[in-house]
Amino acid sequence: MDSVDSRDEESPLVVSDSQSKTLQNHTRDVHILSCSFLLIFLAYGATQNLESSVNTDEDLGTIALGILYLSFTIFSLIASLVVRMMGSKNALILGTTGYWLFMAANLKPRWSTMVPASVYLGFAASVIWVGQGTYLTATARSHANDNNLHEGTVIGNFNGEFWGMFASHQFAGNLITLALLKDGTKGSAGGTTLLFIVFLCSMTLGTILMWFLRRRDNKGEEGSLEPAVGFYSYAVSLSKSVITPLFDVRMLLIIPLFVYSGLQQAFVWAEFTKYIVTPALGVSGVGGSMAVFGAFDAICSLAAGRLTSGLLSITWIVSGGAFAQVIVLLWILLKYRVTSGVLGTIYPLLMAAIWGIGDGVFNTQINALIGILFKNDTEGAFAQYKVWQSASISVVFFLSPYISLQAMLVVMLASLFTAFSAFLFLTHKVERAFSSSTSPQVAS
């Protein structure tokens, strides 16, 4: 088992010119990556929220999302191979093309346009997310090494900034949607068409920003890639990335957390907006509630990232996020009823805020945990994360029309309990192994 990086050196009081330049370069890449994802996903996130209400013919929007995440699951099995062959920067740029094509397909939403675009976006999404996790972790490691900083703290800080910016896409994208569709023009040429054109421009700008990233390998070295090898070697490497992690007890213990992270995201997109927000606030209230969700998600992501310093801090932060979402799940299951008046408006927004806190915790801490635990195969670990996460999201979208809210809540609670129990066992096992490996030897 790989030991956790134990360096806890502080940054020097006096920083040389060369160190300052290195510091600026590394943080610059994090800023660019975060802004690029914000521009791309404020468009995609808002569009995803509208799919079930805009493309209603034969449930085209909902089925397209189910196909998308099923494709995402399948292609995540080979995403690590693509990232290794192309390098994480090129993989990020390739990944943006799928989102652009999906947005363009929404200008002419038909089965012949939406289904192929959804399948291709599944591939592109698997590549961009494995590339994102690999690139951000490599940047954090390089920053920690060059500036003599604690690696776990830097990984936490960088993930906090990225996920804080990323989470704000729900806030920004839904505000744009509310502004352009406020006159009830949903579905008209002057409504959604203008909205999707604006979103295409946002995605294009985000893609352009990707080109300004510095190239890195999986160890954080700038401007270097693995030497070219044959396809057979990459195929062998792929099989190892897919199969070998499943023999690692750490991966087996963290997979339930991967699954729950997907379930809790799909729950807020598919179930929460349908059964909680719409009956209380109407369809027009979906954008506002998701904006609240995104705002608290962003704030919590930034805060959780700043507080992350290692496994112990991750354990406490994840515990807080799990507790927050348990409150919402039990509230809906046991106590919540749609009411009128001020409370009828406040309750869904309050639930959205609390759920956003939990989502911010899981996003930042799972990515930080992968970066800390799986140094030898970062791409493979992130690929496993996206396989299990996207599979659980796909299941929710496909089952949503056939399962009651109460049944979904029970499934969510059982999944959270299983994931949290396995996570606590994992952190206890790793901390104990690390403590025993670093304990001083007493001379006989």
C-alpha cells in the first residue's frame, strides 16, 4: 500500500524570484482550468436542467441524458488510455468538443441529432474528466515539490478553487436561463434558440482558454509527455488500469463513495426538482432553486478545499457533508409536505442549500482523496471514479419514471450509509498503516 505523503514543511519566509515565477505559473494553470470549466459547464449544466422540460416529445430530453451517462460509463473504461496517449492538456481540449456538439444539437432537437450527440458527449465527458483530475493533481504535486509545501494541503487548496469555481456554474447558468426565458418564451425561436447560441459562445470561449494551459505529465512535470509506444503496450496498460485497481483494497473501499456521489448528483437533477421544487414553486422555480444549490455548492467547495490538509481533515469534512445530506433525506422522507405561503417557498430553497453543501464536500474531498492515495496510477483511479459515478447517474435517469420518491430516498440512505462506513474503514486502515510505517524504531 502506498503511504501518504508525510511532508509538512511550511513555505519559506523569503521567496526567491525563481520560486515566485514557479508559484505564479502553477496557480495560473489552476485559474485557467477553473475559468474554462466554468464557461463550459454554466452552459451545459443549465441545458441539462432544461432537457426534460424543453425536449418533451417522446421523452427525448430525459432519454438523451440517460444515453449520455450510459455512454459516459462505457467510455470511462478507456478514458485513461486516451489521456495517456494524448496527454492531459490535449485530452481536455478534445473533451470540450463533445459539449459543443451536444449544445449545437439542441438547436435542432431530433432523435437523429440528439442521440449521436449524446453518445459522443459520453466519450468526450469521460476524457475531459479524467484529464481534469489528472491535470489538476499533477499541477498540485508540481507546486508542492517546487515550493517545498505539504502535498495534501496543496491538493486540497487547488481542488477547493477548482470545485468552487465549477460549482458556481449552476448559479451563473441558471441566472442566464432565467433572464432569457423570463417572458415565457421557452420552446420558441426567440427563447431557447437565443439561449443555446449564448451558451455556444460561452463554450467556445472556454475551449479557447484550454489552449493556454501548460502541458504536464502525470507526475506534474511541465512540457513533458510519456514516450510514444505501440498500441499493444497501451492496450496492456488499459487492461491494467481497468482491472488492477479492483484488486486494491483501497479502491474497493472507496467505490461505494463514488457510487453515492453519482446518486446524490442525479437525485438533485431528476428527483428533487421534480417532486420537491416544481410542486412548491412551479417550473419557473427550478432555475432559482438550482441557483441556490450552485451558490452554496461553490462556497462550500472553496471552504472545504482550504480546510483540507490530509486524511484526517478529509474524514471530518466528509462526515459533515454526509450528515448534511442525511438531514435532507430524512426530512423529505419523514416530515416534508408541500405547503403554501412563505414556508412553502423557503423549505425547497433551504433543502437546495443544504444539499449543495454536501455536494461541494463530496466533489472536493473525493478528488483530493484520489490524488493523495493513488499516486502511481492517477489516470486509472480517476477513470474508475467516473465509471462508477456516471453509471449510478445513468441508472437514476433511466429508473426515474418507474420508481417512487420514497423508494429513491430509501436507496439513497442505504447507499450513503454503505459508502460512509466503507470510507471510515478506509481512512482508519490507511492512517494505521501510515502510522506504523513512520513510527520510530527503538534500538535494542
